[in-house]
Amino acid sequence: MFKLPALSYTHEALGKYISGDIMRFHHDKHHQAYVDKLNLVLEANPELKNKSLDSLLSNSDSLPESVRNGVRNNGGGHYNHSLFWQGMSPNGGGEPNGRVMQILVKKYGSFQKFVDEFTTTALLLFGSGWVWLQPNGDIITTVNQDTPIMKGLDAPILCLDVWEHAYYLDYKNRRDEYVKAWWNVVDWTAVSGRLKKPFSL
């Protein structure tokens, strides 16, 4: 059965960028609910219990219709949030180096142009969803709790949650301020590591 992953930093560690109140609500309550509901789905369908989350999500279209949405929504929520927490650090911000920087500069011309493109994509995403950075440098979006691996794509190396619950306590409806703040906590070391060892659950 799946468990809520512990944070590698305290609730308050992201400071003025993402408050402890947001982290307690978002991680401890909201993410926990996805895990709990996913486990309920799997308890009722024991033939699925020994499969990895990657396998369940990558093959979600072939799951029985009675469990498909439960796995997609709650399994996706667990996968997405787990990667989201790992993509942030109190020592984050700045710019990547090495292979990640090479990929971004080759694709966008400069790191700042990548930031601008990613930010614009996040601000234009209607409703609730996610913005993802893929290993090849592509920026893509998904709605609700869908993930890139559901679409047959590689595991992403970075994601941004743009559901309102991710920022409303701190920023109200000012998504632009939230996205701007988030860049200050992006953990580029972790992002680089996912080029070598793709994220999986």
C-alpha cells in the first residue's frame, strides 16, 4: 500500500515563498487524501495491489472502467505531488548547471527564456493542472491530476502545481506571484539527478 512521503525539509523551510500553513494543508492533508483514496481503490481490487504506481498510471487506459478514474485521479495526485515536493528545497533557486543547463539553452536560447516560457505556460493554463519539464526540455501541461507518463511520455524532471490549493492561502488569486516565488525554491540539483535516475513510485 502507498504511503505519504515525508518531506525532506520542515513545513516552514520554504519561508516567505511557500508558507508553513500551505505546506501543512497541501502536504499533510491534501496529498494524504490522495494516498488514502488510492489505497481504498486498490484494497477493493487486489489484483492491482502489487503493481507499481508507474505501471498503473502508464497503463491506466487498460484498467477496468470501474477503477480507472480512481487510479488516474488519486494515483496521479500521489505521483504528481511526490515529484512536486522533491523539486523544491530551502536551498533552491538560482540556475541549473551541467546537462540540464545545456538542454535548456539549446532549446530556448537561454535559461531566462526558458523561465519566461515556463512561467507563461503556467499562467495561461486554464483551471487546475500541472506544468512539467520533460527530460528533452519540452514544457507541457496536464489538467487535473493527469501525468505525462499517462500519455506515454518519459517521466518528467520538474513540475509545478497550479491548482489553486497550492497557493491560495498565501497568494489568493495571484497565480503570477506564486509562480515567481516558486522559482526561488526550485531544487536544480534534484532536477539534474532525475536525468540520471528517472522519477518513479
